[in-house]
Amino acid sequence: MRLLTVLLCFISLSTIASSDSTITYSLPDTVKPVSMVVDITVTGYGKKEAFAGIGTKSVKLYVEKNKKEHLVSFKFPEASKTIVRGRDVRMKKAQLEWKFDWQLNTTYKLMLATATDTAEKFSIVSAYIFLPAEQKWKLIGTCRMKDEVRPLEDLKAVRSTGKASRMDVSFSNVMVQTARGWRRLDDTKQPVPSPAVPPLANVDSVYQVQADKDLIDVATGLGAIKAKENIEGVYYEIINPGSGTSFTAKDSVSVRYQLRLLGSQEVISGSETEQYTFMLGSLIRGWQLAVPLVKTGGKIRLVIPSGMAYSIRTRSPKIPPNSVLVFDIDVLDAKPAAK
């Protein structure tokens, strides 16, 4: 099968007939996209409600306009559960909406990203828009879909049509991310650019810092966690300082660890018995800052705000965007990085 089947002739939807409102992208069964990104530029619209965006049989991400306002809308099946909602995003039945005065003749990026648990047969899907003026991403929200393990199948670009409800729009830089990296889906032969700025660049990051701190303060006040000291916002409790060697974020460490989300007792990663070896400098910022506070043989508990962890990225099916992480870490050994 060819990598791409374009059912319509042109990537610019503003020039096609009103009955042709969808472009469908077909991928081989062996290709499992985890993200889809497209540049969208609206050049005009009718007097009634209109929309344009990307989606699949399960989820849709559109820019919309109605008589009163412009919106960015994330739509998903009614049986899905909303697990994360971006700042100032309102929730409707099977839909999240963000009031945003998007402009004509301005190019925005739309992104759908997913993480799947094949064992438990569910996926989470997150929706984002990249704001060119701020050069940052906005998280619209994340839903959890049960019994869905390939939520980004049947990829489409869609716009509304009709004299009064038309949306004149062009799509470009249509790409999917797979285990092997980003690949282009449109007909151009241009090089494959990855998204210019990763979702870690978050327009709501300042707000989220305070929201995470408030959650941690509540958990501390209730006695759910005892990690009260902090280093650059990463809270920690030294359970055993260790008596071995000191190390830095430039070194390799061997550890046992367990990861939970703040407020949950479920271990979602790690083990009490299995040993893991990492280059500390390649891990999330929270580990780099706080793990070197103990020596080898030591144990430390970390409570890491989302901005020092995975921020708004859709990293894992059990780690939604904006998650505050709790780690219990036993440091077994440390070695200088090989030169």
C-alpha cells in the first residue's frame, strides 16, 4: 500500500466544490501514528456556523466560528471521559471548547496526540493548538477512550461547506509521528520538518506552576505527603541520605524506583525489586535537580510539578498532561559518564 492515499485532488480546500469537504489519509496497517499535526490557514467564511480541522472516526479538533465567537473545539465519543481540561476551556457533552479569537490569513498548527495501553485496552488523546504570536502551544484537553487502541486511524482534514456555512481554508505540512519519527502525508516533496516548538512550550505554564503548587500544598496539609523541602519547585523528602559516593546530573545512576500520580496509590511505573540504569542528565528536570541530594545507598521521595516533569505532553497512557508525579527512589550506584 502506498504511504498516502489522497481521495481529493488538492490540499487547498478553498478551491473545491461544496460536496468535497474531506481529505482522507490512508496509512499501512503497520504504521501506528501517535501524533498528527497540520498547519491550517482560514482565509474566509460564511455568515452561519462554520468549521475546519483534523480528526478521525473517534476524535476531531476544529477551529470554529458562530454568530457570537470564535472557538477551538475538541470533540470525542460520548462514552469517553475527560481527564484533563486546559485553562479557560469549557466542557460540553462530549466536547471541550476554548474561546479564542483566531484570525483570518494566520497559520495555526493543530495537533492530536495519543498514548495507548494495549494490555488494558484504552487510549488517551490530547488536543493542542500552536499560537504563532506567542510561539507556544495551548492544551485544549485530554480524553480517555476505553476499548480503543488505534485512535488515530482514518486520518482526515475536514471543512464545512455551503454558501452560508462555508469555511475557506488551506492545509499544509500534514504530518504524523510514529515510532520512527515524523513523516509527511501531503503530496509535496519538501523535507519533513518536525513541529517547530515542542508542546513543552506551554502558553499556560505560569498558571500551571501555581495550580501544581496548590495541589501539593493541599496534599501536604492533609498529611498525604511529607515532602516539604523543595529545590526549584521540586519537593523532596530524604528518607535515607546514603553513605556512599556523591554524584551529579552528568553521571549514570542505577536505581530502584516506583512512580505514582499525586493523590493515587497505583504504581504506574517502576518496581520495588527491578534495577534500572539511566544517564541522569537525560531524565526529566525534577530527577536531575533532586536525586543528587542523596549519596549512593540513599533513598529519596520526590514530588515533581508537571513543569519539571512532562508538562502538557502526552507521554504515557497513565501519565496525562499536567500530571504531578511522586517518585520513591533508591540510589544503588552511580558512575561518571563515559567520555
